[in-house]
Amino acid sequence: MTTDRAATRITLVAALALFISYVDRGNLATAAPLIQQELSLSPERLGLLLSAFYFTYVAAMVPAGWLAERYGARLVLSVGLCIWSVATLASGFVASFIALFLLRLMLGLGESVTFPCMSRLLAANVPTSRLAEANGIVAFGYLIGPAVGTLVGGLLMAHYGWRATFVLFGLLSLLWLAVWRGTVTREPGRDDAGKGDGPAFGEILRQRGLWGTALGLFSMNYSYYLVLSWLPAYLVSERGFSMSTMATVAAGAYVINAGAALGAGWAIDRWIAKGHSADRTHKTIMLTYHLLGVVCMIGIVELPLTAAIACLYLYQFIVGVGSPGTFSISQTLAGPEASARWVGVQNTCGNVAGLAAPVITGLIVGATGHFERAFVLAAAINLLGIVGWLWLVPKIEPIAWQKRPASAAT
């Protein structure tokens, strides 16, 4: 049985891996104004480049969940981290749109393992009563990643150029791989690779709650990836910010995001421990998230500068508050025997938004010259999340799976 100390260590190393992944995937958005100028990219091509990561990220998510349960989340996450680190480093040497596009595909392939592996590790090692807190810590890692990447990356790019910054971040990621492997392979917590005693994949796919969490995540991600991909370009081109000012403002928003996730995870577990309904608690948070998301998306482009930045910061705060439940709900429903495959499907559907939002935004900006309609569309898509989390997701409690022998599980 995993000790509390082992569970905490596994949570922390998972959070650090997610932190690295979001620093590396966000570098392109930070460098977008510079890359667009150097490579003479149209808004449409830039949008395609920003979406390229998600082509392989989405396609490989379900296989990554199966691999995590079959061969172990620790091994699969290590291999993925190596792949995306090399892709980041090599991006600093590209000379064409095609080369950078291919490396973004490679980056997405490597990072596809992150959330299935994280969910497998947490569901197998963290008690249900602490899942929101653990997911809050992990969310802090992947939400603070864009803050560090945008601030540090933006400042480095302003002084040394985007190429040197990609090389540096790629090297640092490879260095972390040695730390990750040295720590997690000695960790005594559970991984349960290769047992194959979980539910059949078909049984997972028949769960209404799976499609509720998938729709909810898609709705959340559309706005999030619009902001993550296009915020630097929006602040520079529409609001007239310099690269340094843009980096400071955007990083401040991501810091609020990460801090809210950490605090919300801690608060949710303690609120539920006092006897409040986990189902009502999580669903109330998700309802509030999407209603405020509508307001914030419109406010960012329609209001004067100060109020628009306030809406940006409010949006990042509610993203942080909603983040712990995004995966702790799934981990609670699926349990350790199915969480990697469940989250693989959930994240596949949810990250279709990562494919769509950057490309659609690029098309809208290319056609209109402005971002207004892109943010209004994101506001409307928030309403789908209410359907997913409140109507499709059942009562949040562990599902009683039909146990299958190892030879029959898929």
C-alpha cells in the first residue's frame, strides 16, 4: 500500500513533469510574433502551426492511456518526456514552416502521455479523499508552466531571440529527465503495469459520464487554448504591447491561474471532508466556471484596456479553481483500474479544442483583421460545458466495474 509520503512524492514529480510539458508546448505562442515575422507567415499559417501540436497529441492520447496501464505510467512518461525535450531543442534550428510544423507534431506525440500517466499514478497512489488536493498540485505545475514559459521565455526572446530560447528550454528538459528517472523509478508507490484486470474498453466507452467529462473538458479547453495560443499575438497586435510588457501581463495571468488551482484543490478536499456533497461541490464549481467564462471571453475584447485585463485575470482565476475537478472527477469515477484509458479518451475529445481553437482563430483574424469574433465564439462554446458536467456526468462516486481476467482485458 502506498504511504502518504510516497503519494506526496509521486504527486510532486508528476506535477513537475506537467510543468515542463506546458513550458515546452507554450514556447511557440510566446515566440509567435517573432516567428511570424522571420518566417513570413500569414495568420492562417500561424494558426495551423499553433494547432500542429494537437494533431499528434490528440491522436496518440488513447494509445498512451493503454500503454500506461499495460507497461506502467512511470516508463511511458519517461519515454514521452525524452521525445518532447528533443523536439523542443531541435525547434531552435528550423529554417522553414514545414520543419517547425513537423517538430510540433513530434512534440505533441511525446506530450500525449502526460495526462493518462498522471491520472494512472494519482488514482493508484492517492486516496480518494485527497484527489482534489493532488490534482490541484498537479494543476499548479501545468498552469504555472505557461507563466514561467511566457515570462522567462518572452524576456529571453526579447534579448537573445527565439531560437536560443528553444534550445535552452530543450536542454533543461533533457536535464530534468535524469532527475525524473532517478526519482520516480525508486519510488515505492503503485503502478501496477501489465495486470490487465480492469474493465474492458467497451465498458468504459459505454459510460455516460465519460462523454460528460469529455464534453466538459472540450468546452473548457477551447477558451483556454485560444488564450494560450493567441494571447501574446493579441496583446502585441491589438493592444499595442511590447514583447516585454506582453510577457509580464500574460505571465501574471498564468500565476493567478496556478495559485487558484493549488488553493482550490486544498479547499475542495477539506470542504468535502466536512460532510458536504462531493457531487454538488464539483458541479457547482463547474457551473460557475462556465458562466463566468462567457463573461470573461467577451470582456477581454470588448472592454477598455484596464477592464479587459481584469477580465483576463478573472478568467485565469476561474480556470485555476475548475482545474482540480477536471481530472479528480474522472479519477474518482474510473478508479485506478480504468483512469488512464478514461482520461485518454476524455483528453482526446477535450483537446480537439486544441486543434480547432488556434486554426479557427487564425481564419477569423485573417478574414476580419481582429480577434473579436474569435472570443465571442469561445464564449458561446462555454455553454456546452454546462451540459457536460451537470447533465451527462452522473453522481461522482466510484463506478463498480465488471472485473475481467487479464487475458480478456483490453
